[in-house]
Amino acid sequence: MDDSDNARGADNQQERLWYSGWVVGFVDGEGCFSCQIHENGSMTRGWQVQPRFVVVQGVSSRGSLEELAAFFGCGKLYMNHRRDNHREDLLMYIVQRYGDLRNVIIPFFRTHRLQTSKRYNFEKFAEVMDLMDQGKHLTIDGLIEIAEIAQSMNHRKPSKVLRILRDHTPTNSKHV
């Protein structure tokens, strides 16, 4: 890969704009912005917030995910071997490093806006990242605020984590 700032070595503004449009359209159709919250005893309050940007394709479309990884210059490809009646394994492009999400993914999608309802999930995702920048994920009230936002993303079911956090009091919880 060269040291150019151009997408895919694009040598003109029009080609970079076209390729950015392809990325937005592809992510609009196949991408996901999520914020998982799970117990982690090594964290300050016993909980960890894990924002992730994911794009999934059948393994036969590996080239498209490799293009995304090259375009963004971060993230990794992971194989998800299927154990159902589908014939093709899935490949996932995942960006989960905080710095990559903050410095690459969020600025790109703030500049190049998603066109479908996925834009609302992105906005909530960026809001969670902003709250994390403020250290809110290190307090119970902040975790509750983040869990409420995460619960509203991607048509998720009511959050068990949110129920646990809301029931928390400093004297009755061994987890938080």
C-alpha cells in the first residue's frame, strides 16, 4: 500500500468522491454500528462498553471487505463459520479499537452521511463515543445512559444489563 492519502490510490477528487459514495452505500446496506455492554471484573465498575463497527458478507464476497479494510486503514477480517443450513460461511470486517472508531470511522461518516435509517444508529453510536470521551462509562449513571442509547439501536430487545444497572445500589451489588 502506498503512502497516499487518496482512497485506493485515487489521483483525483472525483474518484475519491465516487469511492466514498460506494463505501457509504455498501455500509448502508450491510453495515452495523453497535455498542455492547458486558460484565468485566477487571473494569472500574465491573462493566465494559464495547462500541463496534461491523460489515458482514458471505465469504465469496471477501474482496469487498478487503476493500473496506484498505480504504479505512484499520480493522480486521474475521471468519464466522456457520452451523446452520446456509452453504456459505460469513466474513466480518470489524473495527473495535477505540482510536480507530474515534479518529477514522466517526469522522468519515460525519462527513459522508449514511442515507438510510442506519444513519440514526450511527448518530447514537457517535453519541455513545462522545459519552465515553467524557468518562461517563466509568460511572453507574453514565453506564445507564449508555445502555439506554445502546438498547435503542438496531431494533434490540430490552437490555438485561440496563435492568441490572438500574437495580444497582452501592450496598447490594457485587458486580458494579
